[in-house]
Amino acid sequence: MKALSVKNPWGYLIVLGIKDIENRSWRTNFRGTCYIHASGQIYPFFKGNNLAFPVDQWADINKVIDLKIPGEKEKFFITSAIIGEAEIIDCVQNHPSIWAEKATLGEKPIWNWVLANPVLYDKPILDVKGKLGFWEVDYSIFRDLL
């Protein structure tokens, strides 16, 4: 199965079913389920309690996550791990979701990958090196889980 590396906190928000769009500068024709990999880097503007989200996105997050629960915030900081999966069901521009970035005239296009059926794994598969773009998972990483 394919995997897609996403910086946290975005990856975690995807597998929780909060973020229904992944924004990319390239279009994909792939449709189907892929692993969501928390990349080795955390989004640079994400600093603990200083979450760099607009008000509408913050409201969406608060419907699902209570960051006051011990250990919940730390999930945002997991890196180099497969944390779940999601299905890519479409690839469009200017999607109405609050998570969709919009391109303005003269800028490079931004593609909104529409996501559905997210799954958060109970235990992340740790120490997995990601790659740019889609990549195939080496299934030997699962041997310790069997």
C-alpha cells in the first residue's frame, strides 16, 4: 500500500478525521487508501499551545480533541511513524472545506486532496523513514506487530 508523509500536527488531524483535505502543489490521479506517515519534522509554526490555526479550524479541532487530557497534545509531536491511514477520494482546486488552501491568480496551483475514512492506529509504527511524494511501504516494519 502507498504511504504519504505529512508533517504533524496535520497528519494527526487527518487520521482523527478532523482535517479532510491534504493540500499539495501537485495533482494526483491516485484514488484509494494510503498510510499516513508522520514525517520526521513538525510543522515549524506549531509550538505547543501556540497552535497556528485560524479560528474556524481551531473550532473544528476542539470538537474532537481535548488538549487538556494528559498525553493528547504529545500525539501532535510524534515523528517518523505510520500513525494511521486515510482514503483519497478526489483531487480538486478551491474545495469549500475550511482545511483547503486556495490559490490566487498568478500563484502556483494548489491541489486539495479530498480525504475520507480515516483510521488512527492504536499504536503507531515507529522509526519509519518517509519520502517525498507517495512511497511504497516496506512491510518488514510490521514484523514486530505480528
